[in-house]
Amino acid sequence: MAVNGQIQVFWLAVVLLLLMVGPVRAAESGVNQQLPVRGAHAGLACADCHSGENQGGQISVCIDCHADQQGVLHEAMAHRRSEQAFAAAAFDKYDPQFFEKNCSSCHVIGCSDCHSGGAHATARPSREDCHRCHRGYFVGADYWGLAPREDSQRYQRGIDVDGEKYLKMRPDVHAEAGLDCGDCHSMASLAAGSPGKGCRDCHQPDSRIIEHRIAAHLERLECYACHAAWGAQEYGSFFLRVADNPMGDIFQVRREPGSEYLRSAYLKRQDAPPLGWNAAGRVSPIRPQFIAYYSDLRVGSKLENVLAAAQWKAYVPHTIRRGTVACDACHDDPRRFLLEAAERRIYLPDKDGMTLPSFWDSEGQTLSNGRFFTPEEFARLSRRSPEYVRSYIEKWKNLVKHVDTSSER
Amino acid sequence: MTLFARPAFLLHCRRIFSGMVLFALGLGALSLAGCDLAAEFETSCTFCHRGLEHASPAHTDCADCHGGNPRAWDKRLAHRNMHGKKNPSDPQVWEKTCGRCHPDQLARVKSTLMTTNTGMIHNIQLTWEGEDGRQYGAKSLQTFDAAGEPLELAGVKDLDHLSGELYRKFCALCHVGLESNRVWAGSHASGCAACHFPYNDNATYQGGDATVQQQWPYSETHRMASLPDNRVCLRCHNRSGRIALAYQGLNDGNNGLVPTMGGEPGPVMLGGVRNAVHIAADIHFDKGMDCIDCHTSRDLMGDGYSYRNMYHQVEIACEDCHGTPDELPHTARIDRENAEPLRESRNYAVPLEYGAEMVLTARGRMYSNVVRDEGKFWVIGKRSGKRHESKVITGTAEHDIPGHKRLECYSCHSRAVPQCFGCHTEYDQSGRMTDFIKGYETPGAFSESEDYRALYPFPLALNQRGRISPVTPGCQTFVTVRDQRGELLQEEYVARFKGRNQLRFAPFYSHNTGAKAVGCGECHSNPAFLGFGQSVLTNGEIEATLLCEKSAEKPLDGFITMSEGKTRAFSAITREESRPLNGAEVQRVLAVNLCLICHANPQDPIYAQELDYGRLER
């Protein structure tokens, strides 16, 4: 990424400079006192890293000792294959450089992208380090209780992290308890390309909880299908290629310096996200990633509001809470399974030339790593079986009896 | 004539004036000779403003409304002493123009809320700590209050408080006393013409008079709209409650300006660089009804008395046409030749006849277009003449649920309710801004930013009628004040309201009615409808997930919290006697889920009597 790239160049220069000066002389002249080594490398001698054999730049220096962790430089954060594939499939026919122009600022090149303290103050990445890429719509910001705001300047206010403005949301229960990203996503897991700790590595379902006693829940649901309290959702991501058309200024949205594109969304929400089947065949939160539209607004061009992709993704909102939404929010809500009835539609995107009749109708949309619910599956899960009714009544009885009726206001 | 000629065209007029005078002399001679050609003689008005449409068949004499001198052939002399320049209905002159023939209407319009804006001003005073015991109007006015007692409204220009300044700089353009001509899709004339000579989106003339073709700012044509269409209402009712948008299925949600339209921001543009997208429209709109098909002239032009708020002046209710569970709509027959509906309906596509059985408004006055005919109730489109049968709910089980006696119809029958959360207003004393009442710039500029907008779900609370109604932020205002050097005097201040520093929600009918109601289970099981905002539940706890910046617990999109079973409302509901539901009411609403799981049909007989909430415990 751009900023980290600069930091990396800086460290590379420092290393090269030290190599030129020579480690022995550096030690003799007291350079090590001006560049005190803190953190994980505090116990090392200068020459452990700055020896004549280490000519290959910072990464190779690190990897000389941390060979088992170099996998991270070949995994998703580095190659970003799925994002590239998405951009190619959705946008190549309109702009073959789409990915480079819009998506290339977030990827891992070297160790210091995450270990921003550099080699002389090596530490576990801080939440700020992760946030530099896992920002905005991308999972990570949600963990700290941050949801993206609408794009127009009118809504760009409030909490600011790294130049991005956020809505204040309920943070993840693990964040409240003081856990950082690395507590679940260990170096070893990142290097192995695995997602890190799963819920059940630390928690076992407590059978005193009504929902946990329902076999179908335990068999078919990801824990976070219920326990993800909210999820950032963007409906209609418009990529407006304005280039130097001065009309672009009317949109009053943030624009990366020199970028040909503006981004503006049709609608953002941050409530309980819809559900679908993930790749493991379990019920999981899903969200648009992306329902993307391409508009070429360069002078003389006529292409606009082309539906470039209507793709959803099963994902893990990092918004875990002890509580959940009520039974009815899944069992009785077809909208949540992208099976909204036509007469229940509120937004009418097709009336404005956006092709889709409803975002909450799976017809004409895809789920990249799983599949949508079928109407039959939804009917089955909404069936009021005796077991469901019994559990439902027990659940609501508990909720109702805890309400204090003496509170007047 | 009202409409100034373009200079080039005028020169052309002048050149032929001399010829005209000779021609006129000739005509005079002919008439002396017994020919009645003088009757064909045209005035200087019609000579220059050739092609200008007549205001109406009853309004054909230019000078009757506009004054001036139709016999003068010099533009300056002809236009001298015109009433109100281009607009003879401007409040400066409306006594001698419109009011000469329509004194009753003028007397009403002078005191109507759309002229006085007493409701807007009063509510801003209440919510910006600006109440000073006086009642203000857009202008000072001697009138009568709802009880018929003399009432003096002070002019809002004398309200020397931030609340007065906010009204004058932010809100004052939307009252019929002032022309607004720089707002896309939001421009209107002043006075009677605000509604009866509509502007188009761009406030330019599109009629047949070449001297004003495409000129700004003018009404779209010179044709009087005796029955204003929906676009007229949209000119003002597109902000705040946005009812004219929601009614016709438009939503200005996030200023995203997408999808684009013809390569430009879209799809429907509104003033203030806002856009609207299409949403499901109100069922009445879908059926082809106009705003004025429900709203009586007294709702809009007033009835001669000055009301403090919109909900005091508006005389109609859903029940008027749809009945109640126990009673059919109330009616009375036209039994006087000078009955109001006969006079009012003269311009309708279908005028009424003596003896018609008229449906009555909630105040017991006759509608002029809703009748009972052969046992059915009909709304007749004032402009269209189309007959719409009004479905009556009397005797239907699903509307006769004792627990729902307190519900407004639109608590269940609203499809979407626009909600704007978090209004952050900054007052910067170093800036300047136009004071529309004073008519010039004064020190002090307001600016706004916002948190989030939503349409669904929407919270419910008790309104001024003691009934349960949708509510919407009204407003969640956070005030920041900077002095002339840019120093912060106040930051994100929450004003005192009803005795404590708190945000506010206002009872609200969004005008986005659906034939299909919100589902029983949907409302009873989702605490957002009770004002908890979006949330997750555990026993005794309702945890909001979208939070107010000033709190770790309070929802941004709600006004109640529940912790350890205790409900606590932290925002007010604005109107008198209004309030959020209390703990006992919250419990009752949630307890209905224990019934709904087996008795999902609202027509189920168990709902025909008071529910026994504890039944399953025994």
C-alpha cells in the first residue's frame, strides 16, 4: 500500500545505508545507540541482521529468521486474487485497468506493512496497523464498532479513524473485553492462510440457552449467524468514471487524488445482515460485495448505470454480542433471505434504471462463496413445528417476564 | 400586464406604435361612422403580450388584476401603477387585487399556517430554547385564535434569538408570503400565486407570450391553477417530513446522486443538490388521487382562525372516509343552495348537486368531493373527476382488536417512514447568510451535517390524541456555536425540552400508506417499533446496535433503552400529552408474541376481546 510502501522504502534505505557503512563500524561509532532496538528484537546484536550475507533487502532479512512465516506474503492479503478476479469479471470490459485504479492501495508487500514499528521496534501489529487496510466496508472496522457512513459530504462527520468517518456502532464483545485482532488471527494462522481461531476453539454452546438446544441450529448455523449483531451492507455501489469532467464536483464525495473514479452508494445499512448458505453449507450472514454499477460520465460517453455485478458474499461480521435478534427476525422474515415478496418492496431500483427489481430478491443475483436460500427452504424454516412453538414460547416468556412494568418512562 | 417584455421585442413594439396610433384613429373614425369596430380594439397589454394565455375564463381583463394603464402605448406609462409588479397576488397588494373579489378566501389565507408559519416558528422556539411567551408569525398579524378570541401574532423578525434567526435563514422561504425562485423544483411565487400560478422546476415561463418566453422567474404559464396539482405541494413539502415526496413514491435518502440520469446526477433532482429515488408510493397516489383530493381547502387555506400547529388546523382523518370498527363514515345532505361544497365544486371536473349526501371531516364539516352513493362511499377526484370507492373497515374483525383501539390507522398501514437521525447544526458568527424575512444578509451562518437516514422499520409512540402513531426524529439537533474568531462557544449542545436536555421525536404520518399492513408478528417482535432502535436481546436487556455518539448505550435510531428489565426513555415526544410507551405497555406489546405464534390471523376470535396476557403462565 502507498503509505507502507514509503515506510518500506525508508527501511530499505536505512538497511542499505547501514550495510554500506558496515555493521562493525556502525557498532563502533555508536549508531546502535541512536537507533535503539526495542520490542521483539531487543535482545539481538546488530550483526544478527546487518551482516554481510543479508544483501537481499528487508524482507529477505526478516525471512532469514522467520522462514516459517513467509506464507503471509503469498496469501490472500498479498495476492488478492479473489478481488482481482471480481474486478476483472465485473469491469474488464469497461476498463481493463479498473483494479489498478480502484483497488490496488490495499495489499501486503512486506513485513513492515503490518509491523509498522519497523525492524528496530518489532511488535505485534496494533489495531491501527490492521485498520489501514481493514477499513470502511471491509471486515475489521466493524470489530471496533465502526460502520461506514453515506458517501455525500453531508454525512461525512463524527468518528474519524485514519481519515475515514464512521457511524458509532456497538463494538464486538471481544473488543470490549480487550482482545486485539492478533488474539484470534495469529501470525501462524495468517502465514498458513487460515482464518485463525473459530468460535468453538474457545466457546462451547451452553445448552441452558434455548436456541442452543435446537439441533438444527447447532448443525446448520454458524454461531455468528445469530451472534453477529449487525453488519455493514452497501446496496448499489456506483463507480462513476468522471475523469476530468468538472461535473464530478457536484457529487460532493471524497475522491482519491488523481483518481478517474468517484464512488457513491445508493443505500447503506448496518442492521442485522441477510442470511444464506456459506461454502461450508452452513447458514451465515451474507452481504453485497458488490452490487456494482458502472457509469462512464466522461464527456461524450453514454454508458450509465450498467449493472456490472450483483454479487453477494457469505462473511463473518466481527460484531459478536451475547444477545441475538428475536426468533421472528429469521423465521418469519423472507426479506432476510432475499425472498422479499413484490408487494413488500419499499425501494424500487428497477424504476430508476438499476435493472434489479429489489436488492432483497435473489433473482438475478449471485453468492460468490455459497448459495441463497430457496423459497422451499425458507418455508421449511418458517414452519411452526411443535418444537419451534414450544421453544418460541419459552423464549418470549423469558423476555417478557424480565420487563419491569413499574418503569413509567 | 405582469410580465415585462424583453428589450429587443419592446423596440419592435415601439417602432410599430406610430402606425398603430394612426390605425387607432382610423378605427375611431369608423366607429363614429356607425361601425362597432372599437369593440375589437385591443389594449396595449394584449398587443405586446400577444399569445399570453388568459388566467381563466373568468379572469380576462388584464388591468382588473394587474392595474397599470392598458390605454398607454408607452411601456413605462402602461406599466405604471401596476399592482405588485409581475405578481398582483403578492401580500403587499393582495387586498386590492385578489382580495377585492375573494375577500373570504383572503381573510382565511392570511391566517392559515402556510402564511403565518406559526407552527414552524413555535416548534423551533420550543426546541431551541427560544420560547418567550409571545406567539410569532412570519409577519405581525391581528387575527383570531382557534377559540375565536382576538390574537396578536408578533412578526418573527422581532424574535431576537437563535431560534428566530434559524427560521428566518433556513425555513422562511417555504411560506406563501415569500417568493422563492432559486431552488430547483422548490420555487414558488408569493401570495395566492404560490399555489394558483405554479412555477415549474426551473421557475421559467413556458407559455405563449413571446415577450417572456423562457424568462425567469415566472410561473410556468399564465393559466391559473384553480385546483393545484401535486407538483405545487412538492415545491415546499419536500423537506423535513417530506410528505409530498413519500406520497408519490420518492425518497431523498442520502444525497448519493445515483443512479445518474442522462449522464448527470439523478435520478430525480431536488433543490439543495439532493436527489430522490423511487420507492413504493402511497396507495392513494397509485389509485390516481391528488393531494387536494383528501385535503380540504380549509386544511390548506385555513378557515379564518389562526392555529398554533398543523395538526390543529388539518381537519381530516383516515376514519372520515374509511370509517371506524364501530361506525360508518359520517354524512350529511346538502340542504342549502349556498352550501360550501356546491360553491367549491363549481370548478371540479364533476360539480356536486343539491341534495348530495356528503361525507364529513373529523370536524364535522362537509368534504366537497366525498359522497355516499347507493350505500357506498366515493372520493371524486377534484381535477380528474374519477370516482374512487373508499373501502370501509366498519365491522371487520382485524380492525376491531381491543388492544389496537389506541392505534392510528397509519401505525400499521405506513409502508415507509422517512427518518433523519442526528442533525448537527453549526452556527458560525463569522459567516453571513441571507435573512429571508428581513430581505438582506446578516452576520451569522448556519450549516448542517447528518448521521443517517432510514425508511423502515419505524418507531411508535403516543401522539397528542393519546393514540399510538409513528414518530420520526423531530429533531435530534446537536448545536455547535462558533464566535467571530472561530472559537467554540458551544459544542454539540442538546437543548432543554420539557424540562430537561433531551432529543426529540415527533408524531408523524409519512403519507406513504399501504393497503397491506405491517405484519402483526413483525411489529410485536421487533423492538425497533417500540423505540429501542435496531438491537439484540437477552433477558431483561435490549442492546441497541446503532449508537448515539454521546453515549455507550443509547440508540441513535430510538428513544428508549432497557437494562435489567427497566425501560427508560431518554428523548421526548414533542407534542402535548405525547410520550413513549412505558414499561407496562412495552411488556404487553411483547407478550402478544405468546399468542401470535399460534393465532397468527388477526381475525382470530381471541383478539376480539381483551387479551389475557398471563394465560400461558397458568
